[in-house]
Amino acid sequence: MKNKQVWQLPPVALFPAVQGGTYTYTEHSGADIADFLTRGGLPCTCTTNRPGAQVDRYTFHVCDFYKLSRLPRLLPALETWAGAVVRRSEPAPAGAFILEVQRRQRSAVYFGDCVNSRAWATSSPGAALIGAGGAGCVTALNIDHAPHVLIAGQTGAGKSVLINTIICSLLLKNTPDAARLVFIDPKQVEFSRFADLPHVYPGDMVTSTGAALTALQKLCANMEDRYSRMKSAGLKTYTGQQVYIFIDELADLMLTAGKIKKQVEECIIRIAQKGRAAGYHLIIATQTPRSSVITGLISANIPVKIALTVSSVRESVIILGHKNAERLTGRGDCILKTPLAGEMRLQAAFISDRQIDTLIEYWKNQKRPARRGWFRF
């Protein structure tokens, strides 16, 4: 009997820190903004200010709560005064409101800075790196607990880079024995570079609509098989290999599915409803978050949403439940919405093609184990 393959996780040293990811100052004085609003009829004081890579975040205490209704009409004048896009952020503490002001000198958040941080070092194997928020605080989402993610953003908003960041962060912390990656890519180009990873088994790189339905049906069947084995073992949660299913451009998949669209949607909903306990996790992306694509059942069963810049208020409402995503500034500027933590404004981490290729080569250079078929998840 052959010895079991011993895998070595990639060293973080593959991704050197670039700038440390620390932002120490805000471009505008919170006191000056409070003075401007007070002179406009909304008495307030700035209680906290947090600098960030793309936006600075200010919290204001309202001196007269009944005058808070004046804020919406003051925001256009505040934008003119500040020379920057200003967005009101929710939720806010009682008796206060939060404003996010776009920085004129915007900074990138680099993958190397994030993975060299203490926050990343102490994160779980299921952690998916998103980026950094106020004061450079690194944010990683535990997909194993999330347990599914829906990403929306128009062309040029940074959606592809964000997805690559999530994939590479999983590859940093998981061996092929711990994580299996399944890619459904109707455009055939977004995930092709990951095809030779030892985490990707034969049949896991899907590039056609018909094959996508077959793959999803097999995933559902294997998920049910896991539940049967869990029942026999008296387990409530599967503790073995986790399966991460990446679907790029859900709109293309749904629109080209034709007569099988309903079946595709049913499989996605089924995995979203039952996948967590069995170790199945969906990461779905689309650049056109329309109601015909993100149906009510899909949205309801995928609790974590990441909105990059979208093209309209309607699309913002579909992904977040309210407007404002259409006013994001692009290049990875995003809003992360989770059931427990609410919403937070982040700058998605940037990983270069060269860094991705370096990580892929690291895994490809290790000996592959004998691969098993689809029905042995």
C-alpha cells in the first residue's frame, strides 16, 4: 500500500508585505465636517474618525435628534465642500450617524500586507480574505460558517480580483485533503488557470451549461450521501474535506440554461439550504444582479453578500436591500453584508497575476495523489 501524500502548505513568505497596510490620518477634519453640518442646521459633534484606503469613516453625535432629517439635503452641499463623494452608512449607534468620505489620495490594499497580518495568522482554515476596512483592519470571512457568498459588481469594479483573492486565501490554508475546489465557468476563461491544481479533481472544471447542470446534480447527490453517512455515524456536522463551489457569472449560466434553468436554480437552492452541515459552500458571482438572475429563493438562502460598484439603484437594492452600491468608487471598493456583523465598507485586497501563478506552481510542483471520481466526495 502506497504511503499517503504529505502536503506542505505554502509559506506566507511567498507574498511579501508591500506597505504595511496602515492608514494613520483622515483627509478631512471631523470637527470641520461637524462645523459645516452645524452651520447647515444639523448640530452635531464628531466622536470618532477612522482612516481607510479608499474612504474615511466619521461618526457624529446628533445634538438635536429631530433635526437629523436635514442630513439628506445637506449631503450634496457637503460633497461640493469636501470635493469628494460622501455616503451615509448604516447602521449607526443610537443618537448618531456615520458618514463615509472618499479619499482623494486612494491607496491599494495588497494581498501580501493582509496575509502577513496578525488577523490573518489567527484566522481559521475556512477563512476567505476580503480586504481591509478602517485603519487598515484586515477582514477575513469564515466561509465554513458563512456559509455561502453572493458577489455582485459591474465590469471594472474588481469582481474578478476579489474572487481570485478568495480562492488564493483558501489555497494558503488548505491542502487538497482538506479542501476541494469546484469551478463552474460559463465564460471558460475566468477560472482556467486553476484547472491543474491538486485541489481540482477531474470533472471539477465546468465550462458549459449542460455540464454545469450535471455537475450540480452530482454535487447534490454526493451531499445527500454525506448526510446519510453522518446519520449513520451520529454526526451533525461533517468534519472531513470541505467543498467550495465557485460559480462565475450566474447571469450567463441562468440565461443560457434555457429549459434547464429551473433545474439549475433548484440545485443551487438545494446546496444553499443544506450544504453547510455537509461541508458544501457556494461562492457565486454576477455582474448583472437582476431579479431574473438572483431570484428571491437564491437571495434568501445566501446570507452573505458582497456588493462592488453596480450600475443602478435597482441592482443595489437586489444585492443589499437598499441603494448606495451604485455610488461605490470602483477598483475593489465594496460593501460586505453579513447576518451578524451587519454592513461594513471595505477595500478588497489586490493580488497580481504573477502572485497567483506563483501559488499555483507551488501546489503543482507537489506530487499529486491518486484522484477519485465524482461520486466519492
